[in-house]
Amino acid sequence: MPAPSEPASAPPAPLDRPLTGLRGVGPERAAQLARLGLVTIGDLLLHRPRRHDDRRHFRTVAELTFHTPATVRGRIVALGTKTFRQGQGSVFEIILEDGTARLHCRWWNLPFIRHQFALGDEVLVYGTPKALKPRTMDHPETEVIEGGEESSLHIGRVAPVYPLTEGLPQRVLRTLVWRALEACGTAIPNPWPELGPLTDVDGTELPSRADALRRLHFPDVPGGEAAARRRLALDEFLVLQRDIRTRRRRFEARAQGLPCGGDDRWLRPFLAALGYPLTGAQERVLGELRHDLGGRHPMRRLLQGDVGAGKTVVAAGAVLLVLAAGYHAALMAPTEILAEQHFQTFTRWFAPLGLTVHLHTGSRKTARELPPGDPAAPPTLTIGTHALIEAGYAPEKLGLVVIDEQHKFGVGQREELLRKGCYPHLLVMTATPIPRTLGLTLYGELDLSILDELPAGRGAIRTFVRVPDRLPKVWEFVANQLTAGRQAYIVYPRVEDTGKGLKAVTREADQLRERLAPHRVGLLHGRLKSAEKEAVMAEFRTGAVQALLATPLIEVGLDVPNATVMVIENADQFGLAQLHQLRGRIGRGPHDSWCILVAGKDDPVARAKLTILETARDGFRIAEEDLKLRGPGELLGQAQSGLPNFRFGDLVADGDLVRHARDLAHRLRLD
């Protein structure tokens, strides 16, 4: 009896077919396309044009104007290469004529360019005239028009212009995209059938995916690709939001929440001993945390709050609930300074309750075994740095992980600490407000709590931008504040002089001590030994040091209510979010405070950036402005950001689409 035949495998979907099946794509062409990351039909159709040229009407050479980009068409009447003395360089030049005038096109030190042209070729040229006598363009984009092709695809229409690789002309890539669209026809599927026709944020119907891909490459009119771009961007954001929801659902399916709701045996006396009432926002968030800690699934929550909003008190309340339930808690901070600050604060709060707090950093450990390995041992809070990830920290019953300043850690470090327990609850905190758009992409799997109130009884903070010429007046003001009994931070971007025009704490220390005498000036930077850092911070907290000269490492970890002045030199070297964090070190007491930003140079762009801080105190508005100025990758750092590589979506410009995708994703079927 013959063996049963193997079932025939289904043919690949249209977009998954290899480009080698497309007419005109042999081995050499396939290798060129692969250098651009184009292997399948789908890759090719998602290869976004750099721009579109309106080739329905060209300018004549005679109409060209100085420094104005334009597309012209002409025939090559002369060409040649000139080599400079001793082979130090060359320039290749073609001269085009269109019946109105001649245009000189030059390429410097690119000798291979000469192989792309021949005398008599009809050529399209796009570029910016650098001179008009004679009319000259340097390094323009060019495309040789070949017979029979110009009727509909390359000429007389809005034509796409693509990123290329060596050996792959524009006209060839444009032709291949056209053939790919023709081959797919209407077979490009709708990836979200359950959503029906997609609409934009304003309710306008967006093109189907098939129509969007066609209009992306070959729009009917200039700007006709805009709606296609938004449709494809929405598809990208929907994929992201679907994946976030899928991860969250799978996590909840396999993870059982630890019963860490606890009772109020320690929470109530802790709140009573604070000496001030919680804000309404703190009470609301503490209620959200209590609910999560007693829920069926492990808490995964992001706590955002502006500097000074009282996140640490809220985190302490959550820790006390967990300890009361018999579980240990861990708090990880990005620096030893911040870990030490938290250790002192939590010890002051928890010691009267009879609770133990441990410190676990690279240079200091307050217990041999952290926490005690005996499951019957009383629950403890361990505060540390990255050292908590090491093998020396192995709690038996870890109920809660708190990560402060989450943006300072990579996602892998967070997960490594969570693996110390059996799905412990997670509270992520940040005093660097995250723009809502980034929050929905970076932390979409986390529930969000926001502290949007500041405690009462704080003095006002005023911010001023000054140029270096005003420094004598600045130091006079600082000295007067110190004489009045206040304290000051003075921040420089570098530890040592790098010779690049940036000031350094070690170079400025002696001069500042002389300027601010008889007041004591302390020095704090990352190259000091831990004992030296702790000593100078302790003196600053007690008031023995009146002015603290430091690098930006103080942006988190120091809370001195008597400090009312912050001077930041070379302030234009910092991002807005970091400047806002630094400013948050002052204004923590009842006295009015002053932040003085000294620009390294009188630059209009830097001045405009710093002026935002003069007028804005809301960290979320500042974060949005920082996102616009620097973009998400630079704002967060690629190692921490975990941002997907969007082809069409723009997290700066498409915040409305991100939110729209988040809402739509709740209607998607999940596997």
C-alpha cells in the first residue's frame, strides 16, 4: 500500500513572497535590495520614499533661482573629470541643456559617478543651485531617463524618490515597486478585520492597507501620501498595543498574585507620625496600591509624580502593607547616593515601628544575609543599588519590588530583580515625568498612577536664565542667601577639565571657595570614595557645609529643605528633564527658592530651550517639550528606551494616533 502523500504546503501570502520572484530581480539585483533590508514583497512595499517629486511640471534651467531646490530635465552636452595636482582629489562634471540655458552638475571626489552617464543622455536632476553664473548644482540627485519608461511611471506624475544603495538606480527601484503593487493587486489583506474600516482620530475614514501602500508610493497629487502614512503608522501602533495586551494577558494567566494587602498595624502609626496630612493624590494612589497588592494578579504599576510630589511616602505605605502581610520588600535605586538617602529616610520612619531596614550596595552592606534566609524571620525592607541583582541578595518571601528612577535602569535589570521571587508585586517610580505618548509605548503593560498635587507649605521656586557676563551678580546673590542662613547647590557638567569649554567642579572649587568665603563649600562628584561622599552629604544636611559644589549626580538622592538656591553652569548642555530634576532639589522647605541657569554661550537656540524652564513648573509639560527637542531615543537613551523601530509612526508628532491605537486595541481578538 503506498504511503500517504504529504499535504501540499500553502503558498506564501502575497507580501511574504521573495523578491526573486519579481520580474527584473536576478541574483545581483536581489543582493543590492538585500543591502537595504528588502527581501520580500512586503519589505519592498514598506520601503518608505524619502520624498515625492512633482514631475507634472518641471522648471526650466533658466527659471532656476539661487538656493531654491528644483527639478529640471535636460540632455547631457558635455561631461568630464578633472583631477587635481598630485592626485589630491577630483571633480566630475556634466553639462545639461534644455533649450533655455545650461546647467553644470558637479560631484567632488566621487570618480565612480562618471560610469552612470553618457553623452546625449536625457537626465532628471534635483538639487539646489549654488551659483547662477554659471548655473551650478553640487552633488544633485539624478536619474537617467530611458526610452519607453517615461510615459507614466517616472515622468508626468508625482514620483517617489527612495533611499538607495550603490548600483541600484532610482528608476529601477521605482519600477520594481510598481511591479510589486501590480502583482499584489487587491490581495493585500486587512490585518484588523474585526475593527472594520479604520478611521483617523477625527473620524475621517483612512484608506485600506492595500490602498495606503499604493498611495504611499504613487499618490495622485502632491501630499496625497499623508493619509497613507497615517494609516500605516496606525497599523504599527496597533501591532504594538496588541503585543502589550497579549503580554499582559499571558502574564496574568500564569502568575498568581501574592496576598500582600496586609493590614494597618504599621501603616496607621506611620501616617500619624509624619506630622502632615497626605495630599488627595497621595491618598488616591495609596488606595490603588492597596487594591493591587490584594488582587488576583501581581501588581504591575508605574507611579509618576513631579519632583517633590511625595512618591517616597506612598511607596513607604505600600511597603508597610507588604511587611504586615509577612513578606519582604526590596527597593532598588540607580545610585549609591539615592540608596543611602532612602536608607536614612526609611530607617527614620520604620525604626519607631520596630521594623528592620537593610542597605545593600556595592560598597556597603548592613547585614550578612539579606534578608535572613529563615522563612520565619520578621519581614524586612532591603534598599540597594544594582547590587540587589547579585547572588548575595536571595530573599525567601519577596513580596514587593520598588524601582526608583526606572528610566535609569534597563528593562533586563528590572526583570532580573523580579526573578528573585515568585512573581512579586512591582512598583516602578519616576520623578522624570514621561510624556503620555511614550508612557503608552514604553510602559503600556503597566497600570498608571499619577501624583498631580504638591504638598502644601512649600515656598515658591523662581527660575532665571543668565549669560556668563552676569556671573559676578549671581555669586553676590548666592553669598547673600548663605549669609541669610540658607544653603545652595552649584552644579557643573564635568568632574575634570576636558578642554572643550565646559566647566568642571575640580577646576572651579578653589575659586568658588574664595568667592563665597567665609561660608564652607563642599565638593561632591562620582570619583570620590563612598565614605567621602557620605561625609560631605552628611555635613550639607546638617548645615555644616553651606554650599555644595557638585556634578549632576545630585539630581536624585538629596533632600535638604534649607537649600534654596540652585546654580547650574553650562546649563545648555543638559536636557530639559534633567534640569527640571536638578531644580527639584530646592523648594522642599517653607522658604522661597531660586534656580539660576547659566548658559555656556549666548546662543539663541540654547536660550529658547532654557526659557521653557523659566515659564514652566509642570514636569509633564517640560517632558513634552524635551521630547520635541531631543526625540525619544536621545531623551531616554536607547538602552533604556526599548522603543520599537517605527517606519511610519512618529512618537513626537503622532501622540493622537498612539492614544487612538490604545483605544482600538481593546477591541482586538487576542490569541
